[in-house]
Amino acid sequence: MRVPNKNKLNLVSKKIYLIRHGQTDYNKKGIVQGNKVDSDLNAVGKQQASLFFDAYKHIPFDKIYTSKLKRTHQSVQAFIEAGIPSESFEGLNEISWGDMDGVQASYHDTEAYKDIVKRWSAGEVDTSLHNGESPLQVWKRQEPVLKKLLFEEPGKTFLVCMHGRAIRVLLAGLVLKDLSTMESFMHDNLSLYILNFDGENSHIELSNDTSHLQSLR
């Protein structure tokens, strides 16, 4: 991400608590869940959200960012009810998997997915599944949201709830500045990344942490 003109910006260091939404029945059943699927958390997902709240309710979050999909809202609802301001953005939505969205993946679909991931890892980040989005398209809609958070918001500590593939794109673009590296970022349901932004670069302090979910194991 290109840093805007420093003279026009408030370059305050930021700490971002980045989580993936809690479990849904689509996750449990292995159904493809992209941008076109607006599913609810299931019972386990709600437990995960509650445990995360219990573990991190002491953090003085200035604001919460979510996608427009309700599984992210539900994952942070307890923080919102505690009075923390929130805003949702379509730019943070999950990638669209095109014709695979909302369907139980067949063997053919699984092979197509493996092939597209190989192509992305080889640098073909402008390619997509049929009628879906490419990682580059996802990154381009994430960038304005990230610029707002990093350079325009007055706060210092933020909670951001997103989706698996979208998180991989964001971390690859923001931290490593190379979308082809996205497969290196793991993401379990309601796992946590902590990012520190120093005004120019972002660094990962904690990766895919699920220690707050130990009682569910």
C-alpha cells in the first residue's frame, strides 16, 4: 500500500487486533462461503465470540471495523454493546468465489481451487475462479478502508473482524507487500493477529492465536 503525503496526514502509530469471524454452519459443513454468502454464526461460533470478548474486553479499543456480512458483526457484538463505536465496510468483505459460493465443493471444484491457489502463489494474483474475484481486486477494495483506519482515524487501537481469504490478502498486501505470499498466513475461526503500524510499515506481533479458545478444545 502506498503511503499518502505525510504532510497531510496524522501519522500516529496504530495497533490492530485482526480477527476472523466465528464458526458458521457453512464452515462446519465445508460449504464454500464467500462474498455472496451472508451466514450467521452457529452455536460454536457464538461461544468463540463470547470467549474472545472475555479475553480482550479490557483492551481500550477506539473503534471496531467489520465487513458488511453479518457473521463479522455477530463476532464482535459484545464489544459493540459495550459502547465501542463501529463501522462496516464492503471493502472488508470476503473474496467472491464466483460460481462456487454457497455450494458444497465437488472433487472438480476442489481441484479448481487448488489450481487457482497455485497460480496465485506463482504471482498470477489478477486471476480468479469463474465469475469470482481475484486477490488483486480484493486488495484494491481493501486499500481505501486501510488508508482510512491508518491515516485518518484519530484513535490508536482498533478491532477489525474479517474473513479468511480476505485476511490473507490484507496481511500479504499490508505487511509483506506481495499478494503472492498470502498462503503463508493461517486463519482459524476467531483467531487473532495483532499488527503494529509505525506510520509507514506494519509488523505482526501475534499470528493466528487461538489461546482464548482453549476451553472449547
